[in-house]
Amino acid sequence: MSRISVPTTAPLPSSLRVNPSSTTVTKILSRLSRASLISVALDWLDEDNLSLATPYLRPDQDDDEEEDDGDFYPPASSPEELREEYLSLQNRKGSKRDILDRITTGDWRHGVSLYQLAIADLQYLYDHPTSQKWSAYNIVPLKAPTEDDDGEVQPLEADKTSLTIPRFHPSLFLKSLQAQILPDIKAHYNLDRHKTLPLLILRIFVIDSPYNTPLSLSSNRNMDTGSKTILIAFPDGSPNIFISKPTSTGPKGASESKSLRALLVEGIPKALSLPRQRVTLQSTSLTTRNLEGLLDRRGATRGNAAGGGWSIYADEKVKESPLSTVLPSPPLSDAAEEEEQGNGDKKRRKRPTVEERVNKRARLVAQARFGDTARVGDGKGVERVDLVMEDPFEIGGDDADRMDIEGEDDGEEAFRPNVRLTFHGSHVFAGIRQLVECGVIDGEKMPGWMTGEEGVTIGAVRNGRIRGHKGSGL
Amino acid sequence: MSSPLRTSPQPPTLDHEISALQSKIKTLKSALALQASTLLTSPSTLALLSSDPKLTSQSSLHQSHHLQTLYRTCATLTLFRAQDPDPNAVDAGSILGLRIEVVSRAKFLRPYYVLFNRPWASSSSFPGPQRKWLRVHRHTVPSCIPLSGLAARYLPSPDKDDTRRKQDLGKFARGVRREVVRYHARLGTVADLRKAAGLGRGGDGGDKSGLVDISPADAEVRHVSVEWGDGRTGRLVIGDDGEVEKLVVVGENGRDREAGRELLGGLGLAGTVKAEEVVRRLAGTGGA
């Protein structure tokens, strides 16, 4: 341990220990459940992680005075012993408090390393998948810089005609991201693969200090007022990136964490850029707590630009080989439905009542408008959709007028009330689908943005369509 | 635990019988559909059918479907019409669909679709022909294909002042197909490389070649990372035409040119070797 602190531009090392009594540590650890705490502790004690998460062990030389120091959590003599201990705790009953105390005042009394904190934080994400609010950004290539007549460099523009797909190399990215971080804050990076989803998660832990020594961390002021965590997820095989809203421990929260996010949104594209190949981040107006839903709309699947009813084109289960000579049955037709339902109930077909027919019609319309998306149990829901209506208020106008509003009619001022719509719920579009299915919403007259096929959660509606997204947002 | 052990030696129950019969019904039905389609389109039956209007209409349906599948198989780029269900859709919801067939591992995959609309159809601010210009509305092309770049190149939006602007659907379609086919060829090559190096799906090491992992390293599968059991790692860049564009192998003591030459074979010069040849070489050494 160095005696003097010298300001540096290096990142915080993973092995750096934090005082276990600081609020950051207790905050991160205490929100985990008992089972998760034990599994995290076992994770720390894993062979591969042990070098970065060394527990406090009994020193070899003073074997004789082990009994008399009245230690509530006597230190173990080897990591294996400790592992056994935690495994046995797993089967025993007890309170979360015990485990927490054991970790902070017993086995890791000399400090919890930043790496350990990162693992614990990720465990919280696995336990509570909706704990973070993610925004999706698209990585877009930039044009080569040009100079105008005075020799000044023009602001860079997105290169729409570029055919290169930005590439992501984790270690190179971290290296150049570190160069982008200002020298008066220090960050710790931890890259991890998501356990179940095809994602690479980067956790950035930032403190307000120019030093990267234990001293800077041990002073509670730095640790507790200025530490922030931000998560960045890189989906496999897709030029998109998801950035979480930073969480900070300090009292001065909102504005600072916003500026940190802005800083990162500025720094990430620079770190992703390669020589002669610059990129930028573009917001895709999609913000949700559901990572799985994000992956469905911005991941490496076919359904990215084919949401709602268009998903029938993206469904890979449908076999549509050109070598099959059998006449295909169109979707939603009787034959297709029979196939789906099995052929058992053919004989008891009687004339359906009017109500049954209306219900069936509503169900079919919902199926046509939503396809196989927006099911209640599919786990791909968004929890909030904000829309601004920019359509003029129609007074007895028929449909023929609507098409002409586009450009010319702007001369005479139409009445445009300021209407904002917010849909809120556990799975917004599944809710709308259910309303269509039970006939509350007329599925045939329902505008397309209510099906979620645009794949955005923030938008402005003009002429009945989400503006700027006449299509897939290309 | 004990109940399945007890029931297994017993003869199949009624449920099994029912499910077996149901699967039989399914196969028979599909066989029937196939036979019917074959009969309805064969030239010898066509002559007999001419009297029955119902049968002739069925037959013409089947024939047009046959023609469609023929085009889909041979031309691999086909167009179709569709209807946008959105009541506010532009151009009354007319949609032009482009279907792109891809063959991978001797099988037709689910085709990729690009759906176009004509958002400028009803606006009077553009000259006549430009109002019919297309715009990509929806598509199912994976995000690692530069579809937006191709669309910006070949399907620009209309501009009153720029009369030289042109849309070229043919070039766009061919461009997308080229990228999609290349992508699947690269995916196939990586799978072949893995197979040739004796790497199973479970990722158990193939000790014959000393390689422990071959996996795509970027979204487009242009970069392939190669790992050896002794800690050497390599990066292979596959070019547009399936050639190995670059290869770098880094061992403990910096760059390991010998290993690179060994992997590529021949002169060991990147850019002259096709990825398939590497596959063949790996398979050869694996077998020996």
C-alpha cells in the first residue's frame, strides 16, 4: 500500500478494498436476500475469483492465541473451510442480518473489494430484473470529418449510406473509455456476461476522487456522497447498446447523475470508435425496465422492425420452404385455426350464437393486429408509453380530409389541443390487446401505434402515426 | 421417483395409443395434401378436369402456387402485395413485400422480408413519378445487415430540387440479398471450422488440432476468434468473398507467425486463402 496518494488517470483496480462499514457497501449488500447473499459469498470464494476477493483468514503464526480474543466471527484458516461454512449456512435457517454481519464484521472485516461489490450488484440485477431503467441507443457510423473554407472542422454527421456495422471489442472499449473519463473522478469497471440473456453487462462504479488508493476510498466522504453506479449492456449480434439510469448514494442525486449519464453517452461512442471509423449514439426512444423486452425489440432477432401484427413475417417457427408444393393455408383462416386447435371438436360444431361470433371476430382481429406479440405472459412488456398527440381536433371531418393534412393545410390554423397520453402498467400492449379481445376497443379502427409495432415508448403522433417512424425508423 | 419405474415395462396405455393415432392422422393428412396437389397440377389429370368448375379452380390455384414456388426457388427474390392493418396507414395501406430466400446447410430458411410503402403517394408537393417512390416500412432482416445504409443508397427519399435522384429497387434487393447470403455463408463457415477442429456443441476441446474454441467475435461474423489450448489466441477476418482477409495469432511471446502459417497452409499469406480451404485443412489434420 502506497503511503502518499498521487492523482492518476488509471482506473480503480478490482482488488481495491472498501471499508465494510461504509454506506455504499451496506447499501449494496443489504438489499440482497439471504439466499443471494450466501450465493454471492460462495461466488467470491470461487477459485477464479479468490485473488480479487480474499477473505480475512487466521494468520498462520499466531495459532496459540486463537481462542482468547473474543471474536464473534472467528476467522477461518483457509478459503476451503470458509466455503464449507457458507455451504452449511445455505441449508440452515437464519436471518439475513446474520449473514450480512458475518460478511462485514467477520470474514471480510478488512474490506470488501470493488470486484466483490460488482458481483453483489449484478446479483441484485438477477434477483430483480426490473430494478434498472434502461434506454436503448443505436450505434451509428459517422461521416469522415470535413473542413469548410476557413479550415474549420464541421460538426460530424451521421453517415446514412454507410454499410459498416460498428464492432465492439470489450477490452479495447474499456481502454479507450478510460481515456475519456475525466481525471477528477475515478471509475471501476467490471464486465460480466448476463446469466440468462445474450448480453454483456458492463458495470461502471464512479467515485469523486482523483486518487485510486485505498485512502481515497476509506474516507467516507468520497464513498458516500459521490459514488454512482451505471450499467451498460451490449446485446450480442446487434449494433445497439442499453444504458441504465445511474444510481447514486449521495444526497445530491438527480442533476449529477444526469450529467454523468450525459458524459457517458458522449464518451461511449468515442470509446467505440476505431481509427477512421467514428460512431455516435442515437437515442431510439425506447426506455423500459424489462431487459428481455428490450432485447426483443433491439436485439439480434428478426422482430426488431416487424412488431405487432407484422411479427407473423418474423416468426421462425413457420415453415415456408419454397420446395413444399402443398398449398399454404393463409393465417387466420379456418383451416389454419383447425390445425392449431387439433381436430377433436369437429363433430360438435353447431351454429354459433351472435355473441360467440362477435367474440370470435374480436379475437381474430386482435390476432391480426398484434400477431403473436403482446401476450400477457411473454415477459416482453414495457411498463410505460408516453405519447404526444399532434393531430388537429376533428370537427365532423371525414376520413378523406385526413390524408391531406400532411403539408398544405398548415396555412389555416387548425385547433390542436395539447394532449399527452401515458399508458402505464406491467405490460402495456398486452393490456391493449386484452381490451381488443373483449371488444372494448374496436380492433379494426384502432391506430397502429396502439399495437406497439413501432417499438418505441416515447413518441409524437401525427396523422395517426408516430412521427419520424413512418416505418421502421430507418 | 418410483412410479415411472413401475409403469415403464407395462404395455403402452390408451393415451399413448391415442397420441400415436393422432400423429398418424397428421402424417396421412399431409400426405393427402401433397398427393392432391401433385394430382391437380400434373398435365395428364388437367385434361380430365376441364368439366368440373370447382376442380379447375382448385387446379389453377395449385398451379399458380407451383409457379410461385418455382420463382422463389430459382430467382430467390420475389415480390408480393400486402395490406397494412393500420387504418391510418399511408397510401391506404398498400404494401409491397420483398421476399428474400436464403439457403443454409442445404435447407431453405424462413425467408427474410422487407415491406415497403409509398408515404409520398398523396402529397402534391412532389412531381408525379416521385410520389410512387418506396420507403422501407417494416423488415425482418437481422440488425447486423446494413439495411438502412442500402436503403439510403438505393431508395432515397424524393427531393423536388434534385431531379437526378433515382430509386432502384432491383439494386436494393440484390444488395440486401448479397449481404444476407454472405452473412449466412460466414455463419456456416464458422460452424464448419468448429466441426473440422473437432469442437462439439458443448464446447469440449478438440485435442487433435490443439484448438479449444472458434467463435464469432462481432455482430456480422466477419471476425472470428480462435483459441488454442496452450493459451494462444487468434483473430481471423473473413472477407466478402469468403477469403481469409487477415489472421493474427498472439502467443505468450508476442505474435506467433508460425501458428498462423500452419493454420492457413500454403504460403500462409492472408488474402490468398479461402476460409473453406482452412476448413478442409483442419478436417484433414483432424482425421490424420
